[in-house]
Amino acid sequence: MQKAKKAGKYRGRAPTAQRRKAEAQELLRGGMSKRDIAATLGISERSVHRIT
């Protein structure tokens, strides 16, 4: 893995929740609960709390 990192080929896991941040914030403004937002977007409730 270290060899791959040095070669610029290993980047790690993509931050899924961060890509859905705008959607989550829009749903929250629309009055949806954080639990429902998590289920709708397919991310954990903790991730919703972190990004909103």
C-alpha cells in the first residue's frame, strides 16, 4: 500500500457523505428529519449530523 501511495495510485475511500452534503442540507431545510434524510440518501445518521 505504501508503494502505491508513493506512486499516486492509492487514494483511500471516497468520502460518500460529503458528496451528499448539499442534498442533506436541502432536505433538512425542507423539514425532513435527520433519520429520514439518512435513510433517503443511504448514509448513516451520524454522517447526517456531521454534515448538517
